[in-house]
Amino acid sequence: MGLHFDHKISFGNILTSFSIIISIKTLCISYSKDRFIRKRQHADKIRDAAYRSFAKMERWLTISSSFYYDSQPLYVEVSELFGTNYNITEARDYLWKSLNKVQAVIRDKILNEDSESAYMELYSYHPDVRNLFRVTYQNLKEFEEARWGNLLEKTQAVIKKFKEYEEDHSGFFSLLLKYGKFLGS
């Protein structure tokens, strides 16, 4: 028995061939659309994870910046304290103690936000993100520490200027307001 090839083309054969071609074309188009949708969903997940990471970093910045707003009433309290006993050293110590309390509250808020784990979702998409976030958070911490040290140095400089007012007990509040802008920068 040999292979036998019929040279006749029937309508059924043509219809079957077109059906197969159309099915293959439909399969390719469906596969292409499915790949596009999967890629889009994957990209959406990455964008969502990046947004959440960025939002946590923004939250850290917002909480850190709230230090200056939270410490504003302390300047008035220090002025009032100085107004009652005219002791600049006591006023300075009270200010620094109070500023440290505000700073501790701010740091607790930052820790409770769990900002340092913001990269975890992105890490599953790109492992290098961990090092990038580690460097970024280290830079943020160093900046925060430098800003804190700068605030204490500027506070000490302003307090030295207050020493001249300690004798006549006048002008303390106006100096505090004048240099309050200096401290907040």
C-alpha cells in the first residue's frame, strides 16, 4: 500500500484549510493580547509597589518636617520661663530637654510607619532595589542627624546672644521670635 494523493480540491478541503488558518490566526492574536494584558498587569503591580514605597518615604519626610511645627510652642514656653526667673541657662536646658522629647516622639512615629521596609514589594521585581533603598535611607538618617546637630548648634549660638539680655530682662521674647526663624531653617 502506497501513499495516494488525490489531486482534486473540493470545497470541503478549502473550507477546512481556511478554518485551520483562521483558528491559528485567532490563537496568535489571543496569545498576543493575553501577553500584552499580563505585561500590563505586571507593570501595574510594579508601579503600585513603587508608589507605596515612595509614599512611605514621603511620609517619613512629612513626619520629620513636623518637628519644627511641633516645637514652635516650646519657644513661647521658654520665653515665659525666662520671663519668670530670668535664668538663661535654665531656659536653655528646658528648651533642649523639650526639643529632645519632641525629637523622640518624631522618631517613634517614623519607626511605627515602618518606612524602612518600603522596598520589600519592589525587591521581588528587582533585587538591586534593596541596596538603593538602604543607601537612600542611610542618607536620610545622616541628613536628619546633621539637621538635629545644626539645630542644637544654632540654638546655642542664639542663647549666647541672649546672655546680654539676661541682665536687663528685656527683649528676650523679641530676640526669640527674631532668631526663631534662624532656628527653623
